[in-house]
Amino acid sequence: MSKATIVILGGGFAGVKCAKTLRKLLPKEQYRLVVFNRENHMVFHPLLAEVASAAIQTKHVAAPLRQLLHGVKCRTEEVINVDLDKNFIEYEAYDRTRRQMFYDHLVIACGNRANFGIVPGMDEQAFPLKNVGDALKLQAHIIDMMEKAEVCDDPRKRDWYLTFTVIGGGFSGVEVAGEINEFVRKSSKFFETLTGDMITVNLIHSGQQILPEVNSSLRDFAQREMEKHGVKFHLGVRAVQASREGVTLDSGALIPSATIVCTIGTTPHPLVACCEPVALPGALRTGLPAGSIDRWLRLELLHNHQSPRHF
């Protein structure tokens, strides 16, 4: 008897947990598990800010999938299409040819992507922080800005080099603002002409308080501590444009800044576009342009497809 094939798209938290659980529950003789993920590792996103600030090494946030998923086949080819009617995925193979893999069950756990298109200029000017590569690029850029500031003889230009602006006051934004602030201020001690009072780290948030997910006492404590260490908060305002000069707010004010980090704006993975929402009674709505699911996380009308990303 041939094995049933379960294909899992995505090697993040949901995909890895799903694969580990299914491998534990299902007999190997009857089920084959295949995980498709562009990277051969799972990224622990909450620690990416520490990578950007050189507080930890990349190996501390990247866990090799093959070490995590014993008994699961891991593939790094890019999946470019899903045919839900014929039950196969299409991927680009090592030789750049398009190939197919048929499945019996499909799990869509490919998460979301950064979408900076909501603010003009953000795509071109801002750094995302979604993977290890993003963190390393940001780290290299920060160091480069400090090197330029060290030899800059124009005070205004030097201030521009040493101004770092983070957009978004959620967990990611607060974390990266704090890490950049600590990293730059500590590093300035090793430069001959730089001092801590030359450095500016801004955090822009549309809400009146940062960290809306936690209670007010923790929010207030976090803000007080960060302000005490030099972070400037711009609350109740929105970024409406990003340019090489800096960030323009909805008030019309420009915050000059050579470094912009954006932690807002996400969109579902393009593969989710194959799962058009279906308006059926009893379906749970995610509020995103993604699939409609039932209480067992099955996509409506597609009884053999599940999407753990909608937990």
C-alpha cells in the first residue's frame, strides 16, 4: 500500500509544530510528511532585533529544520503554485524547471510577508525585520552610518547619520528600537569623535500608548525605561511618507533620519491567494484576504486542506 502524502507549506512555528505533531501521531509506514520552506532553518523572530544589534549570533535564532524534524522530508525549493482542484503543488526545482508533487492533504502555514506599500517610499527606504538576512543588513547599515558620522565635518549631516527611526510600537518595534539604542550608544565609546548625546533613536506609533497587547502598567514601565535611556517617542501620529531625508508625519513634520526600520504592514503569502474566501454560514473570518475556515481549521469546501496559520 502506498503512503499518503501530507505536504506542509512553511517552516515557521506553525509548520514545524504541525510536522512534529503529525510525525508523532501518524505511522511512518502509512504517511509521508514533506515540508517546503525556502530556508533550511526555522527563524525565532522575537530575537531578530538582538541579531541586528550584534547582541547574539545568527546561530542563536536559526534552528536547522532537519535537526528539528526527524522523519520528515525537508525541501527548500520555492513553491510557486497550488492546484486545489487536482491536489498538487508546483515548485521550481534545482535545475529551474517547474515540477509537481501530488498530495493527499495540504497544510498551508507559509505565514505573511512585509507589505510596505501602505506608506509611499517605505519599500525603497525602510529596513524590514523578517529574517536573518534582514537583521544582518540592518546591523551592517547601522555600523556604516556610525563610520560615516565619525568622519563627517558637517554637524547637520552627522546628526542625520546618527538618527535612527523605528515605525511601529508593537513588540517588534519596541524591541528593535531598544536594541538599536543600546547598540549605538555602547558602540559610540569606541569612536574618537562620537558621543552619546549625538545619537537619536525615534519610535513612531499611531496609538497613544506602545505595546497595545499588554496591560497599561507594563506599557508605562517600558516607555519610562526606554525614555530614560534616550529613546524618543512620537505617539498618536502616523508616518505618511518615507524618503532619503527621513520620515514625514501626518502633521507635515519631517523627522530627518538616515535609518528607517518599519515593523508595520504585512500581507498574506502569495500562495494564500489560491484560497479565495467563501461566504458560508458558520465560517470563521480572519479579517485578512485569506481563506475562510471552519472550527477544525479546514478551508471551507476543501475538506482535505487545513491552515494552522489561522489559529
